Amino acid sequence: MTEPTTSDKKPFLYIVVCASGVAGSVGKLITAAQEADWDVGVVATPQGLGFIDAEAVEAQTGYPIRCAWRAPGDPRPLPPADAIAVAPATFNTINKWAAGISDTLALGILCEAYGMGIPTVALPYLNSAQAAHPAYRQSLDRLRGMGVLIGSGEPHRPRAGGAAERFRWEEALELLEPLVGTAR
Ligand SMILES: Cc1cc2nc3c(=O)[nH]c(=O)nc-3n(C[C@H](O)[C@H](O)[C@H](O)COP(=O)(O)O)c2cc1C
């Protein structure tokens, strides 16, 4: 029997899921990433966990969803990330990430990803009233300065129905491709 070599190992993508109304469709991105030959693990914010079908996500990825820090001495539930996609990225998490706040596991992973050189992309999903806050543009500028690629989706009108159907999950993979293409 041939032992798997390092080159047989698929790259590992963390999908960081925040508490947005569109989060329940994260299975679309998991499917697309697996079809593009990624292994996938999901990290949800504590609020985000309430927006997804955890059982379905775990069955799809084959890994437990991470939401909180493990206890000292416990094994790591996920392999290290080769890349990270924050999708959907909320107003709250974008601003806290840019400010260096690390009070959820998701934020802790994102804040460290910069120093560890892990390619990271984010697909914001928020409304125009949230986006009008001056902190939001500053946060995006800071994240871009850190090398984070930001999706092209524009904020939707507050309480606009139908905006979720237009969320382009696959853009996360399109943005990652040039960042990780040569490493895969
Ligand atoms: C039904 C519902 C939908 C929401 N959708 C969004 C959203 O699309 N974008 C956003 O930034 N916040 C949204 N929020 C507000 C966030 O859930 C809230 O700011 C939360 O604290 C974000 O937590 P997180 O960034 O840790 O995931 C929504 C809240 C509710 C109750």
C-alpha cells in the first residue's frame, strides 16, 4: 500500500462564519471549496453558531465546528489553516478584527492570521446603514493594508428582501486563487 505523501495532502481552508442572515447557506461555499480540492473546517462566532445548521455543516466537512477555545491539553480539532475565508463577514467582526480585538475564537484566529502570513479573504454582508458608520471604511482600509482581499459585494438596503440570494459565496475562492494558486 502506498503511504500518502505530503503532496497528497489537500490544503485546508477555514471558513469563518459570522452572525448574518445569509450564514445559513454556508454549505454552498463548503461544496464549492471541496469541489476545488480544499479540505474545509468551519469556525463560527458564538452568535454565528445560531444562524447555521451545525449538524449539517459538520456532516459536510467531516470536522467539528470550532466556536470556542479548546481547554489546555485538549487536541486541536482542526488542522492548521492554509487559507481563511470570512464569509459572511459582519459589520461587528470586521470592525473588531481591524481593531485587533480577540474576544471570540474566530477573531483570535483572524488576528493571528496576519502575523502568520495566512492568505485571508472576507466577504462582507451588511446593510448600507451599518456601512455608513465611519469606522467601517477605516476598518476595510486597515484590513486591505494587512493584505486581506475584500469581496466586491455592495451593502444592501436595510431590511431589503432578496439580498441574500445575490450573495456570491464563490467569490471567496476566486479571491483566494491568486494568493494560494502557486502553493497548491
Ligand atoms: C436576523 C439577523 C440578521 C442579521 N444580519 C446581519 C448581517 O447581515 N450583517 C451584519 O453585519 N449584522 C447582522 N446582524 C447583526 C449581528 O448578528 C450582530 O451584530 C452580531 O453581534 C454579530 O456577531 P459576530 O460578528 O460575532 O458574528 C443580524 C442580526 C439578526 C438578528
